[in-house]
Amino acid sequence: MQKKIPALTLAAMLALSGVAHAVTPAATPAANEAATARHFAALVSGTQPKTAELNLFFSMMPKGGDLHHHYSGAIYAEQFLDWVDKENYCVNKTTYRIESQKDVIAAERAKPAGQRNCLSSSEVFADPGLYAELLQRWSTKDFYNHGGIQTPPDRTFFDTFGYFGPVASTNTADGLKTLKQRAIAENLSYIETIFELSPFISNPQFDQQALAPGLTPAALHTLLAGWTHNLEQDAAFQKSITAYNDNVNTSSAGIDDANFTMRYQAYVLRFLSPSQVFSSMVAAFKAASLNPLVVGVNIVGQESVNVSMRDYSLHMEMFKFLKAKYPHVKIALHAGELALGMVPPEGLAFHIAEAVDVAGADRIGHGMDIAYEHNALATMQKMRERGIPVEVNLTSNDYILGIKGQAHPVTLYRKYGVPFVISTDDAGVSRNTLSNEYVLFASQYKTDYAEIKKLSYNSLRYSFLADADKQRLLKALDVRFAKFEAQVAASDQPVKGSKP
Ligand SMILES: [Zn+2]
């Protein structure tokens, strides 16, 4: 029979069991930092990094910002499934695609439950096999885990966006709230999310002219100036820019507070036609110039596909043109997200250089092909001197490009003093966290606490935040680090009876 014991506080229980640490005199911040550095060194020394301990360390560590973050790629499939019901859509159980056509959905609903081909999310959840396979299509889950859908990884990755696409831009306020809560839970104070596709229109005549062989940059700029002028007179197009900003404002209401800040980048899709890409860029720059929440413009989409490769230099000239028109609008460009063999070798030779030299990129996303670029050393020198950082996405690069460890160019950027930040890319598709990106960095590359801490600060320093906001967040990061280091220093005492 169990004897009743009076309730004890946790501290009293620890004291009784002899686990409590000896009370030490209040440590100075410098001593705490030194203790944290020693603690971290012990986690990465030896033949194998202590991965579980690194998971704990980085879950707790303040991580500043996440600067390469795709909103729709950050939402988990589970939440998209909830939105399927909210929108009154259903999921085709054969193709795993979302059905959004009202007449098809109505016809499906009229069938008896067992005979429907299009399911609600609760019906998907109720069928474990179907649900498991859906997760493998709507994310990269299980790819390396014998049950995975074995299309090539880059296709699996980019295809996910087509699966959840019909609900990706619905319920954005809910989505941003989830991302905020998740960020706070892992001690992340800022996200700069690549939010929604900037509006665009098609112009076949412009497409023909922009792709005309032998078009000089000067002639191209005349063409761009002419159409920009027309777009400014186009009331419907201007209205779509206002609608873009209205959506940012509505979706983000209530997100910013004392603990967390979110900013937004408008993006263009690099595999659309030249007129679509350019009008989208015009809208994105205009939106950013009008809305303080929209702090930058990005260009996204698979870089290795035909149109993205064909129009790469054209896009960089378009950015140059708009950067001159809107010098205060920042641009972060996905550039060089390519691996050897994905495209012919000459395609690997210039993307980062042109993003820096022609487009005037403020940050480079991925920067993976640098080792194959003709002017790699000169480009890296410029990036170092001008303070143009690379957004490093280790999980994504490993998955999409098959590049990791010593083959990853972060080794070159470190060697040549190019600043960089650690970011997630698409944490929902990869089912990953920013903390884990730090774990990967710390386990794959010989590093120390000073570099890790700098990376966290870099992710605010190189953000596109307005200066006052940046200073406020940096100050708050000081406080967060002081608290974290005090915690680590206090916990870094031998626990009686523990196994090292
Ligand atoms: Zn990306």
C-alpha cells in the first residue's frame, strides 16, 4: 500500500534527492558567456557531435531572425488539410489533389459516403494509409524512409506546392499566427517571409520584343521604361497592387508585438513569361515602396527549368532597371540554386555574379553554384566588401540539390569571409525547424560559440527591417542571449548520478 506523502515543490524534491546545484554566487554575463562557449565546445568536440545535446542547445538558443522563409512552404500539410474543409473543398483520393470546383464537389457530396472519390480532411485523417501517402506528396516526409514516393527529390519538392496550392493563399491570417507561435516556441524573434505572388499581367508583344535575339541592354531598358509607363496608367493593374498590400495588412493584423516581429517580401516567379515576370516585379517594387511591412522583393521558383535558365540574365536586367527607379527597395534573390549536372556547365557560371553585379542584390538566396562560377573569387570579394550575405538553407540544399557537408559552398563563404545567415527555406515542406538548421551547421562544420552567436545576430543585422526596428530587435536579442547564457551556465554542472 502506498503511503501518502505531502506535496513537495520541484526544488525541494531536487534538494532532497541531492540533485540541486550548489548555490553559486551570481555569475557575471561574461562568465556566463564563457561557460556557454565551453559547454558548446564540448558538444561539438570529439569524433561525433553530440546531436541530442545540440538539439536541446539550439532549441533554447535565441536565433534572431529567419531571413529565407517561404510562407506557403512553411505551413504544414496538416494545416492545409484543415483549410480544405474551411474552404469547402475536398481531396481527390486517387490524385491527392485538392478539388475546388463547386459542381464537382457537389456531385461528390451527393454520393453515399463509401463511394466518394473526393474526401474531407476528416475522411483523409480517418484513413491512415491514404493520409500517410498524402503527407509524402504534400511534403518531403518519408522520402528516405522506405515508404516514400520516389520521384526525384527536386520534383517531389517543387510538386508539393501544386498539391496544396489551392489553399495556400487562403486563411493567411491563421497561417501567419501559427508561424508566429512556432517561432516564439523556438526562441525566434523575427521572420522575413516571402509572402505572396505579386500581381502580373501578360503582354505577348512585350514577350516577343524582350526575347528578340541581339537585344542590347540599352534597348531593353527603353522597352522596360515604355511598359512601366503604361502599367502606371493602368487602373486595374494599380488596383491589384493596392489589393496586394491590403492583403498583407489584413493577414498580418495582430502579428507584431513585444516578443515577435514579421515582415514580408513580395515575390515574382522566374519561370513565367517575361511580361508576367516584369509586370509582377513592377507591382512588387511599387507595393514595397508604399507599404512599410513589405520590406523587399524576391524572385523564386525552380531555377534549373528551361524558362528560368533562358531568362536569367533578362530578369537581372529587369531588377537593375527597377532598382534604379526604387533605390530604397531591398532585393533578396534566389541565385545559383543549381548543382553540377542539373544544367549544362555554362549555366552554372554566372548567376550569383549577375545577381550581385547587374541586379544589385542586397542578399543572395542559396548561392550554391559559386564554385563553378567564372569569377567566383572576385564575386565573393565583392560580397564580403559590400556586406552581401548568403542565406544558407542546409536541409533544402541537401534535399533538392544533394549537396551537404564539405561539398556545400558555405565552406567557401566562410573561408573567403562572405557573411551568411542560417535559414529554413520551406520548413513545412521539409518538416524541419530553424533550430535544426543550426544543429546541422554545428554538426557538419567545425565551429565555435562565437561564430554561432554571430550567425544569430547576422540574421537581424542583414534583415531588411527599418533601422529603428532593427536596433530594437538587436537590443532585445542581447537580453535573450544574457538569459540563455545564464541558463546554460547554471545547468552546466555535474548532476549527481548522471552519465556523461
Ligand atoms: Zn527559397
